[in-house]
Amino acid sequence: MDLELSDDQRELQSSVRAVLERECPPSLVRMVIEKGKGTEELWARMVELDWPALTVPEEYGGIGLGFVELAVVAEELGRVLAPAPFLATAAQFVPALTAAGSAEQCRRFLGAVANDGIVGSLAVAEPSGSWDVADVAATAVRDGGSWLLNGEKRFVFDGARADEMVVAARIGDTTGDEGIGLFVVPQAALRSAPLQDIDASRQYAGVVLDAVRVEDDRVLGEPGATGPVLRRVVDEATAAVAAEMVGTCQAIFDIVHAYVLEREQFGVKIGSFQAIKHKLANMFVALESARATTYFAALTVAEDDERRPLAIATAKASVADCQRLIAQEGIQCLGGIGYTWEHDMHMYVKRVKATAAMFGSGAVHRARVAHMIGLTGAASS
């Protein structure tokens, strides 16, 4: 397992960074936050460059790259707080179709991602806030030649703008991973609305399923037997979120580093103070640890390594610890200006804080790690 990026992966990283620095400056993110517009042009540019099709298999019109490449792009998107539905589409919708869809369904839906730039998403979590497959409570009931879905979903990435959404629902009187079905539901059949949260640079939505009718050609895999598949898809989404958080943490570190090399107190740069040096050193160590564990997790996904669940849980826990330290120290090192609306710091802190709760908090994933290595009886989610 090679933990170094290849030349092609580094070239991808450089090209994505160059595009985002030009197309997604902080002013664009501010416009999204303050005025609620500006994402359409950025998404159109991503579609033009085939980014949503990054991991779509070539036979369905995609580029056919692997999960490490997806992690590279996700990190760069996190670095600039890109307010486009890339993660929802490429790291949630696409893996669900690839893992559970038939060849015909993949041609239909993944082809639409690759060729038409449709936005997709994944609806798993519910009002309980749990992302665990075992906690899915929305129901799917057979009704003639189709299915009726009822329930409520929360924290759906770009759920109010997604053209298609993979919805997890429970079939019959089942528990755990048993009885889980995956259904591709069009936006027109849903009642979705943006949720109000601290991070206005990305939209999360609540979705109401009120007797939503889904035809058989929109059911992924064997109804009631897709729980294990969904668990793997959620793991992939978690790893992608961790990679994005690494990018945002890196941006906070870079802002702080540049600031302490310019700001003066008592006639000297504050970066020369021992206390500031210690803060930067601790931030750097946390950041590199989070990056290393995240890319190891990405490799386990790419190589279908049996250590994948443990690696992903470790990565999310490590990144959660990293963001907690870097967000706190980042604001403190900037002093009073770090609290102002005019400075960009609050945008990065809000993004990383909101994302830290998605697909399980650091505490949840530490519990998963403890369970997987035999330290506890059961992990909560």
C-alpha cells in the first residue's frame, strides 16, 4: 500500500487547486452565505470539467478513477469552502448507484451524472441524528407493482436541489442491517426544505416522505437486502467528508500562519513568540496526523482492504480532533479580528464545525474504533 500520491494524482491536485483558486475565491463563498446565490456557475464549471464523473465507471460515460483521486479533489474543495454539490453527487449518490444499481440503472443515473451534470444525494440520517444503518426508521411498503415510502430524513447534503436522491428505508418488521432497501427518488416526488445551521456555505436539507411512490425500476439491488451495501456507501461518504475537512483545516492553518508572520506586537512579529510557535506546532502535528489517517482510509476504500471500516472510523475521529484544535487556536491566534464578520476565518470555522457532525461525530467514531478492536461491547452512533 503506497501512501504517497502518484505523479498523476499530484497533477490532478495541482490542476484542481488552480481552477478553484480562480473560480471559487472567498468573495464567491461570501456571496453564497449572504445572498444565497453563486453556486450554479461554479457547479456548471465543475460539470464542464467532468469532476462529478470522476469515479463514474467508463462504461457509463465517466472517467473511471478511484477513491484516492476523489479524496484529492475533496481536500481541495474543502480548502476553498466550495459551495457546490460535489460531495453529495460524487461521494454519496455515485457510490450508491455503483454498489447497488443494475447495469441499466447505472447507465440511466450515472450516465446522467456524467453527461448531463445532474445533482444527486443520499438520504440516510433521520431526526435522531444517527447515520447508523441500524437506526433507519423510514418505511417502504409494497403497494401493487410499486413501493410507498414514508418517514423523514435530515441532514441531506444539497437535498433541496438534488435532481435524484437515494433514500434508505426499512421493509417490514426488521432490525439492524436486515430489511433495508435503497430507492432512487426524484426531487419532484419529495417535500424538501433547507435546514438552518451555522454553515450557510453548504445546504443541508430535511426531506419528508409522505406516501412517496417508487416504481421497481428505481429500486436498487434486492429490496430488504441492501443494508451491508449501504453501510459501505456511508463509509465512503464518511471518508470523503474527512478529506474535505482536512482541506478546510489546512486553509485555517495557512491563514493563521500568514497572519502571525505579519502582525506585530512590541515591535516584533507575533510569530516569533514562543507561545505562538507552540500553537502552530501543535496545529501542524494534528493536521498531518489527520491527513495521514484520511489518506490511509482512502487507500483502503480504493483497494477494498479489509481494514476499511476501522481505517475510516479512525480517520473521522482524527479529523474531528484536528478541527477542534485548529478552529480554537486559529481564532485565538488572530485575536479580536478572528471574531469579526469581515474576516474570512468564521466561514472556515463554521464549515468545519458543521461538517464534523456529519456521518458521525468524533466521539461516535472513537466508539466504533473501540468496538472494532474489542475494547467495548457495542458502539453507539
